[in-house]
Amino acid sequence: MAQQRGIVLQGWLARLIAQDWSADQFTDALLERKRVVNSTWRFMQNHDFLITPTTASVAFPVDLDGPAVIDGRDVESTAWLAFSALGNLTGLPAASVPIGFTRDGLPIGLQIMGSHLDDLGVLALAAAVEGLYATPCPPIAGAALWEF
């Protein structure tokens, strides 16, 4: 379908789609996804929200699939996706809210995930969190050039 529309997939997504899957592997993947969905559903029965960083790493160069090291540890190139992947796998409502920048000016986000169908709760909490932080503006290199 991507090829028919002239879309060229690259990186880990292209490798995932290009992989040949046996019926057993596909079934195992579906069962594992269901296990994650059920575990997360049980967790959310006792919690209103799950709050995590948006990603497991700071921004990295656009030509990389992902960082090779996170928190001083060697990782797979997809490790930075760990938090957002849970929302994608489970279908639970989630929002990412900008909350600031690193010392190097890279954005920091907070992910808010709610219970099944609690989109309104997620949006309300996201708005409240966003209201706690000033409108984020990254440090501008050579900011003195912009002063008049």
C-alpha cells in the first residue's frame, strides 16, 4: 500500500514490514499484544492515569533510527519508543505535553495515558499540566542577534 502511494519506508519500520512472518509468529505476536493490553487494563483499574516521559531519550539526529545509548546503556535503536508504544499497543487515550527543555535546548515531554475511553480525562489533565509551565521556547543560539 505504501509503495502504491509512492511512500518509501525506511529504518526499523521498513525492516519490520519487510520481514516474512509465519502464521505461528503472527499469532504469537497477537497473543503477546493481548497480554500487554490485559496487563495494562488491570493496572489502570487501580490508577486514573499513567504518567511517563514521552520518550526514553532526548531528541537525536534525524538520520538515525534511534540512539545507540540511553542513560549510559547500549540499547536497540527502537528503545526510545518504549513509553509511546504502550499507548499504541493498547489503544488507550494518551497525550504528550511539552514541559521544558534540557540544558542543551532539546525538548522534554510528559506523556499522560488514561483508562479505556477516558479521552476527556486525559485532555483535562494535559491542559492542567500545560498550564503549570510557561509556553516553552527553546534557547536560541545567537539570541543576541534578535535583540533590537
